[in-house]
Amino acid sequence: MLRRVAFIILGALLFISCSSEYNHKLKISATTWIGYTPLFYAKEMGWLEPLNIKLLNVSSLSENMYLYKAGNSDAYVGTQYEYNILSKEDSTLIPVMLFDKSHGGDVIMSNRTLDELTNSSDKIDVYLEMDSINYTLLEDFIKKSGINEERINYINEDQATISTLKSIISDKPTIVVTYSPYDAEIQKKGFIKIASTKDKFDLLVVDAMFTTKKVLSEHRGQFEGLKKAVDRAVVELHKNPREFYEKVKPYILEIKYDEFRESLENIIWINESMSQKLKDRIKKEDFPIEDLI
């Protein structure tokens, strides 16, 4: 009898604990990067509602970071660049979920060929998000191409703005540092890809979800539920990409289905498994993976 009562009390305590956790709406901010589309698919399918998770859609990586920093979201998605910035201010910040590895999704585009840029002394207008992986990508590109940094005129804008700017259509040498799916819009303006994370760079660009150890501990059930939803979304993407595309279309600009499929070729999903080689490379980047769900 005592054992039965004990089980009833334990069950009640667990129920109260779970209810308490799910009573808090977990707010997660995400950009329209192609690797985060499983989150938007899960939202459209109604999988986030039972988990009491609200997905906040933002237009830039830096905005995403500042939103989290201001306390307006409980977790955010981004690259190791944004993680390295915020982890200096909060050592308890950790990656809790991996999405993908960029494999051509982060690109340098220009209205000039690489040879034309390197064989000229003209100033170059460069559009990018300064407080993001864009800047690291540009630094690496400048170093490898041998372009004098004094020629660079930095123009800091978010990707949504850059993709609609008329000023980038210019006779002046111009570079845009961008990523999928925004590169499709830039290409329509006459720009060509001159470098990407598929070639030219030694950079590792990994996309993940970040939060603090405290938030993970207090809301592990919600994060675990979200991880299952993301994994399920990736499976659905492989099974029926057209249906997936129709669900996430409102979040990825006005890119066409074939452009969407092409952009998927520029990432490698690592949400479920990683090679030992990639694990070793990630560790070299001082990117902790011990707390991954």
C-alpha cells in the first residue's frame, strides 16, 4: 500500500514538473538560412504548439544575436561566429542542437570576375553583415585572393535589405557576402559566385542552436521535443521536397522550387550524425559538443 502511494506521489510530482516546464513559452529566434527551414516546417505543421515553443523569424544573423542578448528570446540559432562573441559574455552558453555544415551555402558574389578584382586597384564596395560570419568569410577571401584591404569600402546591411537594394547594381566593382537563399536574389541582379564554403576557403561554418546550461536544464523536455521535430522535418524534406517547400515558402523570400532544391546542395545535414573527422574539426574550433541533444 505504501509503495503504491509512493508511486502516485512520484507520478504527481513528475506531472507537476512537466506542466511547470511547458507552462513557460520557449522563444527561439531564427533567420531564413536554408539550414533552419526544418524549424519553420515544424512550425507550419503545428508540431511546436504542444511544446509551447514560439519561433521568432528575423532577417539577419546579427539581429538574431542582439535579440537573444536583450533577453527577448531563450535560444537562438547561428554559427560558431556568433557563439564565440556571446560566449565571451556568458560562459554558460552552449550549443544544444546541430543543423548543418555549410558546403557552398555561404558565398562571395561580385559583378566582376576574381581576376578582374585582383588585377585592379579600384575601390570595391562590399555589402555584408559586419557582425556575423560574413565578416570572417570576407577576411579569409581578402587574405587568399591578395586583395589590398585598403581597397574595401565596407557597407553594413542585413541580408534582407541587401537583396533588395538597387544600389548594388553599379558600374563600380562590387562584392556581396551572402548566403542561401539570398544568393538566388543577388544572382538575378547579375552577380556571379567567385568563392564559397565549398571551395576557396578553409573555414568551417556550422549552424546550431544555442542557449545557456540553465535554460537547457529547466526546459530540457521542450528542447528534446524540438529536436525530434527537427529530425522529423529533415526526413520529410528528403521524402517529399515539394511539399516541404510549399510549407516553408513564406519564410524563404520568393525563390522558386528549383532554386530551393539547388540551395539544399550547398549544405550537409549534421542534425543526426557526424563523421569523426568533422567532430575533431569542430573541437579544434573550441566548439563544445558535449551537451548536444
